[in-house]
Amino acid sequence: MDQIQLTNPIGAVECLSKELAIFAPGLKVLMVEPGYFRTSAFSNIKHVPDRVETYAQFNAGVKQFEQGVVGNEPGDAAKAVEFMIDLVKGTGIAAGKTVPLRVPLGTDGLGRVREKCQEMLKICDDWEEVARSTDIKK
């Protein structure tokens, strides 16, 4: 069997969400956009030696970033888990709210989502004329 590679998994999840709304209305899709939470995730990463010299500088930067993050993550993992359960069950912080497809958690997660949205809006502004120019003239 051939492997299926999703080039845009976020787009696939958005599509899945819309399909489920039609065929399984009670089933919802949730994408949590987390920031960094204080767990042992980064401290447990075992790096392999650099095999491609071209990536050595990049890999060194990743390792340095990880060392700066470990122990300094702004997020409380216990709160994040509690909130994710609330989001799925529609209780606690999600009680009485319509939970969106995407929910950022953590100040840094929120910042990255905002930054991405601003980046996308800038692309739309910068390329609007080109995008509109591809329409069939009426």
C-alpha cells in the first residue's frame, strides 16, 4: 500500500471538521494550538550527531533554544490538560460556549496564532491585486 502524505494537514483537519458536521453532527474536531508547557518533553530529547554538515548550524540553534526553554516554559501543563478536557466535554471554561475548531493555549501559543494570522493578512494585502487578476473577466 502506498503511503499517503498530507502536504497540508491543517487543511485536511478543517475539511474533516466540515465533513463530520454533515455526517456525524455530534462529533466535533478540536485543534489545540499550545505554547510551551512545563513538562519534561524538552529535557528528554536525545539528539543524534549531525549527519549533514549543512544542518549543523541550524541544529546547534535548535539545541540552544531547547536549553533556554527547559525549566522556563510559561505554561502550566496541569491547567492545559484540565482546559483541554473542558473543551472536549463542553464543561468548565467551555461551558455554554461554542468551542471553535482552533483554540490557542498559553500566552506564547496565543502569540504564535496571532502572528500567523497577521502574516496571512499581510500576504492577502500584498497579493490581493494578483489574486483578483486571475478571475475570468465578465
